[in-house]
Amino acid sequence: MSKHRSIDDSIEAERYELLAEPGYLFNFELERRDFFKLLGGGLVLVLTFDAFAAQESGGQAGESGRRRSGGASTPKDIGGWLHIAEDGSINVLTGKVEFGQNIRTSLAQAVAEELRVPIASVRLTMGDTDLTPFDMGTFGSRTTPTMAPLLRKAAAAAREVLIDLAATDLKADRAQLTVKDGMVIDARSKQSVAFGKLTKGQKLLKVIPDSIAITPASEWTIAGKSVSKVNGRDFVTGKHRYTCDLKLPDMLFGKVVRPSAFGASLAVVDSRDVERMPGVKIVRDGNFIGVAAPDQHTATLAADSIKANWRSEQQPSGKELFDYLRKQATEAQPANPRGSIAEGLAQADKKLEQTYTVAYIAHAPLEPRAAVAQWTGGKLTVWTGTQRPFGVRTELAEAFRIPEERVRVIVPDTGSGYGGKHTGEAAVEAARLAQAAGKPVKLVWTREEEFTWAYFRPAGVIDVASGVRNDGMITAWEFHNYNSGGSGIGHRYDIANQKIVVHQSKSPLRQGSYRGLAATANHFARETHLDELARAVKMDPLEFRLKNLKDERQSAVLNAAAKAFGWGKAKSSGSGYGIAAGFEKGGYVATCAEVSVDRATGKVKLVRVVEAFECGAVVNPDQLKNQIEGSIVMAIGGALFEAMDFDNGKIVNGRFSRYRVPRFSDVPIIEAVLVDRKDLPSAGAGETPIVGLAPAVGNAIFDATGIRLRSLPMAPNALKG
């Protein structure tokens, strides 16, 4: 796959996994006989590797609005988004997927609001490339600001069509008709007619008017309220089936023999011991070698019994990482520079230069990658947990050199992804084994595979140089990020002279999207540096931030968090308070943290976190608090102890016994403060709440100890000053 493909401007540049070569090792030297047997004859379409750019940017589509190779289109008719059955049940179609962020509930609320029906009447079909409209993926906090309005408009248009149909059916004055609980009611005659009777279960083909009005947030009755997870009981009782729970007739179990190091090539293979195992199919394809067997134990035993020798080159280690990233960095131009750094520094009473670093960290999802693949009549169907079902469909079509119309990807509700499941490694591996075995194959990655062969949150080096007057006004701001990316690098502080530059670099590890992307790294460096400037001019960190802000929304969350936290109150010995603020993806956040530090052992204890968040009109208060609290807990790991350790192309700590994630004992008292702005459009909330924790904790550690920590994680082995 080309390393230099173009990408839609709306997709952040540090989604490196979308531009990199595949994470799997297929050269796919399919024999001609097997290839055409697989296809079952017919036309062969070879996709170019520029398909991703076309797919993400949109292009031509069939009349139905379904995506065709090389492009995408949003359905224009109501029936492309929802269907009302004769029994009145409402099925909503969306290419988005459910990964625990609970959009299945929030999108159901949006549709129920516009159709004036109970939320229990609404069911969502999600992430099925044969059934749902094309969608570029569930990432970037896009569902609430982009998908929800689309579904609202479709539902509002359906409501108006139902009123039109009812006016005819009831021979009533349209102006006298209202919609409630799945019925259209004539206020004058008190007659009513059910939605299902009006539609007769047929597709609503009317085009959605651009001017269709949707219900303003100030008038919401279903949205804006706390609604429990619509299918939460299925998860609690075990009724829900994840990909790893699926079973198909005659299904085999797959296992891949992994290389000895990143970038290794297969030299010699001895599989004679495995060839004698009954029911085991060995697949060798370029650098790929795997097995399919009647059960998981046999598959694992067979893979472990294959003797493979690999060739690899010398690679960097974690000890030299940050120097390596600097040396490998490219020159870059600043984005939207303002004023003159030289003049700003000349105006400053104090100047400061510091460097901050962030380590690679793993996503560590609850559910590792998994896929079930089945070939039937020349068509491939794959069930897998991916955030990009249509993207993975393209990957599969490219890998097997078949038309996308012969590939179906279905995504069961999945046990988390955090940006780590954008690519289709497990899907392609399972499909290759299934193709060779002639039977369905399930392949589930182990935890060690997930830690090693998935991509990581990018590491980075950030240099900041600044100037400040004694009255607290920042006069100069120069910010250079090496490798981790540009998300969240912009800010809301009013600084006349600034220069912000993102430098791409060559990463020694496979890297890509992570919850919040580079926003955590950039907020950590910026908000830590701001704290250092405030201390330099002997100003309260909250007062210092407010003095340099003109953005009322940023100031509002700062004041809300500080008030709830009790900023400025007396502290006990060994305790410290820290504060940080930020903006990303349409949301504003401010975080206050209290820590205690045992100076004898250096142990850092996070005592309390208060976070204020504003993302426009709140759709579901309880679920939004869940997002905030989950983000804070996840952020604790990257702030204090999570880091990948690697040496010469090998991961050293690729299991939970060696990779420290937050534990129950690490979780502080958490208070989420919702700043509900019903006068503003709703923004996404899955990422931005994660960015404030690390700098707030680092600033609190300094407040408690006088020791400034400028590297993430800050205290992997307790505080060492």
C-alpha cells in the first residue's frame, strides 16, 4: 500500500494507520486455479491503493445511495436512513458502529425525538456494509455532530410524510394533525391512525428536504434526558454475542505464526510436525504463515509447533527514542503564524524554554481483535470488531483482488477500540485462512498479539519557548511537536506572537489513532508550560489562564471546574492542586486535580478530580458523565505509568503483567460538571475529556513537591526527584 496516499482534509494527519502499509504480511501469491475457484468466475476488479482517499472524500454512487468502488454518497431519501414496519417499529440504518460509547442510545434518542415515539420503538441496524449507508468510520467524535443531525432530518421528514398520509387517510385538515406515540392524531375529530398502517411497511422514497426543520434543543423531551443504554440488559446477562462468541457450522479456528521482530521476513519454515496433525490446514503465503484447526487448542498447538526462522535488521530501542525522533524529523512550515516571535520575546520580562516527551502507549481494549470469515459462492462475509467497516471492506477487496460488492463486513457491538481498531488485520487473516481451508474460520488475537502487532499511540517530543510579562500577559509562544501530531495543538489563549509547527518523523514502532490523538500530548506540554509561566511571575495558575483568555466558553469551563473543586482552599501537607484547560473537536474542558505524595516512598496518589465539560447541547446527561469519567480513568494510565518498552524490533512488556493500566485502587473521587449550552449544536464527547488530566496531575505534583515532571508517564515507578 502506498505510503504517500492523499487523504481527506477533514481527517487528522496523525491517523498514521490509514496511510501506512498494511499491518499484515500478505503478498498474496494466490495460485491462479485457487483464485478463480474463489471468485466463482465472472469479472475481476482490481482496486488501486488510492481507493482510500476516494472512499473517505466521497464520490460516485448508485441510485440507492449505497457506496460503489471509488466513492461514496449520502442517501437523499428517507428510506435510505429509516424504515417503519407495519407493526410501527422503526429500524434506523447507519454505518456507525457501537464500541461502548453508547451511540446506539443517543442516535435512538435523536430519531425518537423527531418522530415523537418512545425510544423503545426505535431499533438501529449499524455497521453492516450490505445494509447500511456508507460511512467513513466511527472516530473523531463525529457521530453526535454529523450523524445525529442526518438522522434527525430523516426522521423529521418522515414525520411530515406521515402527517400528509394521515391527512388523506382521515380526510382531515393537516393543520389539525399532531404526532404522538407512533400515532397521527386529529385534534378535531379525535381520530388517530398508526404509523404502520400509513406506511404499510413500504419504503419511504421521498427526498429529505434541505430545509426540513428539526426540534431545537430547548424543546427536547426525549433527547436531553438521561436514558439508560437501550440494550444494556443484553450485555449484563451475556445475551449479546461479540465476534469471539460467534459460531458457524463447520467452523475452524485460526492461528497465525508471528514474526520474531517488526519488519522481519520469513526465511525458512519447517512444518513437518504439523502436517501430521489431523484436521489441520497450513497456509503459507509470502511472509504469512498460519493454521486452521478444528478447535482453538489444536490451532495454538499447531502454530507453536511450526519452526520458523526470520530475518530482520537492527532497529532502534526505547532508550534512544526521543533522540531518534528528532533526527528523523522533517522540516515543516508553521501553520497560521501570528506576529513575530523575536518581537514577543523582546517584550517579555521572563523567558522560558522547556522540552516535554510522551511515550508510546497501547490501546489495551477489553476485547482483542477478532474476526469470523466465511466464503460462500464467491462472496466473502466477515464479522469483526472494527471502527471502519467500509474501510475494512476495501482492505479485504484489495487483499483478495475482488470487487467490493463481493465483500460484506458486519460489526457486532464491540468491546471498545479507543481508535485502535481502524484497520482490518484480523479480518484479512481470518479470510485468508478460510479461503485456504474452504470452511469458515474464527481468529481471535491473544492479549500478547494485541499488545505487539496493533498500532500504538504515537510517541513525541515537544519543544516550547515562550515569553511573559511580569503582569502575566504572554508575549511569545513557539511550539514544536515532533512525531505525535497536530491534534489539539491550537489553543484559545490570546497571544499576539506565536509559531506552531508539527514535524513528521520516522517512527520505530507502528503508530496510529488513539483516543484524542495527539491532543493529550499537546495539552500536556502546553498546560504544563503555562503552569511554569504562572509560577515564574508568581501568579495563581487559574488567574493566569483567565488573564490570557478572551474565549468565553473556555473561561466558563475553567470557572465551573474551579468553583466545584474549591480552587484556592487550604491544602494538607504533602497535597497539591493542579489545573488545566483545553479545547478540541468542538468541546471545551477544564480539569482540577488533587494529589498526595508520600515523600518517603515517592508514591503519587490521585485523590480527587473535578472536570467541567461543555460540548453544546447535552444529549444524554448520565451517558455524558460516563464518557467523562471513563476518559479520566483511561487518562490516569498514560499520565502516571503506561508506556511501551521495546528493543530492536521487539516489544518487551507485551502483557498486562508487565504493562500497568489503571486499577480500581488508582481511581480517585471523580466529579463531572456538565456545562449544558442548549443554544449551541451538540459536539462529540468521546475524546476531549481525556486531554486535561495529565497536565492537571503534573501541575498538582509540582504544587505538592516543587518537582516538575515533563515526561509522560510521570511516575511509572513512583516519584523520583
